[in-house]
Amino acid sequence: MQLDQFLKIEFINANLLAKTKVEVLNELVNTLIHGGCNLNPSLIVGILQQRENLGSTGIGDGVAIPHGKTSTINDLIIAFGCSMEGIDYDSSDGKPVHLFFLLLAPENSAGHHLKVLAKISKMLKIDNFRKMLLNAKSQDDLYKIIIDQDKICIS
């Protein structure tokens, strides 16, 4: 499975303005909505917040992968956002988060959801990939960097 099945260029926010965890979740969900997804923002943000209450999805190295499941979608959806300033996200290393991959999965997609989550986690462990994302100048650049890295990391 390749990420371009689930991540569209319209689902990328190259300049997140959020200052808090809740704001970034709202902003990423709104990015999906503006990209053409038919979502109830308060429902989706609530699902994401419930997941965050179990433990932060800030995995360290300036990265967070908020995720959740909902019965309101039929296929996996991925959004990406970049915050130049960084956001306090209760990360495991205590550092601000700059790179966000948001995953939404249908209720019945446990295996599929976990494979994509693992793939993104693996990609984000590559220091140069994170640096390229942070140095990207546009939505187009970010999309190309992500899709090119995905092709290299095909598992």
C-alpha cells in the first residue's frame, strides 16, 4: 500500500498556525474538510482528543501522529501539517512538535490502519526525511518529499 492512496496534496498544510494540541487537531481536520472530505469537525476532533487522553501521540524528534477511528468514513485518510514554530504536544521527549501526520480510519480497519501507522513511523525515524520536511517551502514540495520517501520505504 502506498501513501498516495490516502494522502492527497489538498490534505497538506505547509504552515500550521496552531499554538496548542487542540488547535492543531482542529486545523488538520479543517485541512481535510477544505481538501474535500465530508467530516463533522467536532466529532472527529473529539475522537482524536479521546485517543490523546490515552497517551500523547507525540512520539519525539518533533513528530506527532494523531490518529483515530470513525464510522463516518469508508477509507483511510491522511493529513499532514508542518509547524515552523513547533507546538507543545506532550511529546515523549518533552520537545515541541513540528511535523504532524493525522490518520483517520474506518471503524473496521484495524490491520490496515496499523500498517499505515507503522509505515509512517518508520519513515519518520529517518533523520534526513524529517529535515527535508522541515526545510520544504510549499505544499507541493511537502507532498513530493513524502511520496518519494514512501516509494523508497515500500515494505
